[in-house]
Amino acid sequence: MYVIILPISVFWLCCSMTSWIKREGNNIPLHAFKAGYEKDGSPLYIARARMVDGVMTPGKCGPGVKGAHFPYGGKEVIIEHHYEVFVPASNEEPASQSSRMATSLQML
């Protein structure tokens, strides 16, 4: 494994090349980043959601998983609505790409 230390401006560029797409149920975006597998071999993807205490928490989701699962309060909590799935920016859905472009242009 290699670790590359980048100047902050390059680091910002790399991090800005990712996206989180809102989802419900087990509706996974087509190009979501595959992060692992369940015991039965079904794929798992990276999810995140804001918990009741306001903390954005990472979790897992997949086509064979009901909603998205998150560690919270010493338990695994299932959220079926209002969670996001990690997708590399080059693979965003078209609507997300255009809104991302508009946001980027507003920042200039």
C-alpha cells in the first residue's frame, strides 16, 4: 500500500471528485462504490446518514439489505429513508452532475 501526501489544493480536488446520492430502501445507484460483500456474496456499498444527535455516521447498504445499516448507541440501526450512498463523481447520475456543476460555478 502506498501513501501519497498531497498539497492541500490537490487534496481538495481529489475529495471534490466524489459524491453522495440520496436514497431510500435498498435502491442503490448504478455506479455506487462497492466496498465489500455480505457472507452470501451480495455486494455492500458505503452509506451515510445524520443521526438524531446530528452526527453524520458511516454505514453500509446493498441490494440484499433492508435500508442502510449504521452503528449507533451500541446497536445496528436500520434507516430506510433519508440516507446517502457514496458514488465517485465521474459516475454520478446525470441530474446530480448538472446540479454539482451549477454549485461549483456559483463558488467561483
